Amino acid sequence: MKLSNFNLIVPLGEKRILFNTLSGHCVEIEEEVADIISSNKIDLLPPQLVRDFVNLGIIVEESYNETAVIKYYHDKEKYSSNMLLSTVLLTWGCNLKCVYCFEGSDHNFHNMNFTEANKYIKFLKKQAIENRYSHISICLFGGEPLLNFDMAKYILDEVRDFCEKKDLTYSCFVITNGTLLSDEVLEVLLYHHCNMIQVTLDGIKETHDSRRMYKNAQGSFDDIIANLKMLNARKNDVHSVIRVNIDKTNLAETYALLKYIGKNGMNLTNCTVDFGIVRGSTESCAAYSGHCLVEEEIGEVLYDLWSAAEAEGFKYNIRPMRKWLYCGLYSDNQFTVTPDCEVYKCWEHAGQKEHLMGTIDEDGNLVNIQYTFYEWMSHDPLAIKECRNCVYLPVCGGGCGVISYNKEKNYHVPGCFKVKGVVEKQLLKYFEDSLR
């Protein structure tokens, strides 16, 4: 017998949390037991505890190859799915000019037109038929997707009709700045099985309006709050997410925002609050990187924010989860499509020709496939020395391809982000909540 390579020990007062990142099991142990595990002296453990640890995957057979398990599930998730998930940028344009927007300002703000929408629709149909998908999910994105809502309706109508004829299920979700939402827009989205709407706030009014303003420099906060009230009242119809983008310039004020929108303020607690960490790693927002949190700070920051959000009435269920892929865009069934029908994997790379995967032709075929596609899809964390032996691998999946590339112009290097230090805080939060 031997100890698993994926045992993570986290202090919890006078006790310790032992978390096996591969099996997903976590238990509270004494400091003495933690010391025995850290020194790799299994023979000092009581027989009953050894049996318990075997059942939890903390101790495994000598011949057990844990990396083979990871490889199997990594490949299975990458190439085996019954869902086609596509993000479509309906427009490069936006009615805001956010200070950190990764899409930058050098696009011609082209809107997807009917010719391009028909290419995209044919592409979805071909992918669904050829790969025998049983579900199609579309993420409406941009720019600001609701600026081109007529095209969104056209695409969703066509896909809905196709799915009904082929006996497929389908859904959509929207990532929007929230300024253009209305009762009419929401009814259309709900008709098309919209299951999530994400809206961004960056602080209370003064700070938010200094970061996410209209093109005429007027703030967007009041309009967004009004629309969040509408979404909050429709909790039984759609899951609404308030995303708060965090960096050094607005972190302190985020607590004031939570009070403002929490149970003793606007009471938007039917929504979920998600904290996004602003990164300065993309070409368009590199100038903003000095304001971004460093990796070592993120865990502590998120832990405090989770607790603050809960105190304001927002519900959380924090616990580390296995993640065979860092991001679903590493899988074979997910694509990002720009208004002119260029195909990328990650939306943070959209429009950057060095990351172009291919294009969609008049018949909906993926053509002009670039070598970049194979480079991205062949990403294997077990082939990266730093990842292969990392205790975090089963809850990380190998890191973010955007970070990897921006570090070394290579998808096949570590892309650590929002894992190390965050997992430990997730465990602490989980155990603290369980003791309440």
C-alpha cells in the first residue's frame, strides 16, 4: 500500500483537513495523523484508519496508477459529450466602454448579419447531426449581445425549430452588461429556454460608473440595478448571476456593494453573486495588469468575499470539486464564433488571428482549419511536468490556455489561475459551514 499522490492537508485550528483531490473525499484528522501522512510513514497509522483511508482513496494499492485514472477521465470529458455548446458573439459593438474590456477598441464593431447567422445556424445543425448530440446550448455574447437582439431571436428561432424536428433539447444563456434588458427581452429569452443571465456590477454607484460607463461617459449603475430588480422578481423563471469583477482598485468597496444589494439593502438575494478576478493577461487589457490581484492573494480575497456575501443573504455551497478539464473549451464540443463566422476556442482569444481555429463556410462546414486547433486540442496536463505531479491537478484540470499562451506563447505550459490557495479556502469554508 502507498499514500495517494493527491493528498492535500489544510490547517483547521488545532485539527487538519485531509482532502484527496482525486477521489474528492475530505476528512478531519488530528495533527499527529497529518504529520504521519506528511512524513509518508503509513506503518504508524492504526489498522482501522488505514482501512478507512483506503476506502477514501487516501491510501491506494502499490500498483495503482493514479495518473492513468486522470488520463482516462480527462480524455473522456474532452471527447465524449451529448451536448453542443457554442458561444456566439452577435456583435463586436458595445454601448459601454469598460476600462478593462479584453476585446479592446480596435474592432470595426461589426454586427452579425443574416448571411453570417445562416452560416452559423448551418454549422450548429451539422455539428449536432454528425456528432449525434442530443442537446444544443447557445451562449449569447459580444460585445453587448442585446445590441443585436433581432439576430439573436432569428438564430434561436431557427435552432428551436431544428431541435423540435430532430427531437433534441436546447437552451441558451446570456452574458450581458444588463443595460438593455427589459420585460420584452426577458420573455423572448424565456421562450427559448434561457436558463441563466449574467449581469456585471463593479461596485457601488460611483465606482461602478467610473469603470463601466456609457460611450457618453454617463454611468450605467442605475439602469443595471433597475433591471436586476426585474430579474430578482423572476427567480422561478431564470437563474440570474450578478458578477462582480474584482481587482485592487475596487476590492474594498465590494463589501459596500454587497450591503447595498443584500438582504438589508436592495434585497437582490434571489440572484447569485459570482466574483470574477480581473486578469491583465490578454493583449487588450495588458495595460491594466498593474491593478490586478496576484495569484497568491486570490484565495484569501475570495474567502472573505464568500463570507461577506453569505452575511448579506446570498447562498453559497462552497466545496472543491474534481475538474478533469480546467475549462470546457478544451472539449471537442465547444466553440466560440465571432460575428463574421471565425471560429475560436476561448472567447478571450476571439478576433486574435494567432488563435484562429477555422472558419465557417456557406454550407456550415468548419473549413480553413488551422494548426492552432490541433495545438489547443492536444493539450494534456499529464505531459506537463509541473502539472503531472501537482496535488491540485484533479481539481484544476491543467490550467487556463489563455494564461499559458500569454506567459510563454505556448498552450502546453502551466496556466495556473484561481486554484492554488483557493482550494484550501474552499475546504475551510466547507468545514466551517458544516459545523454550523
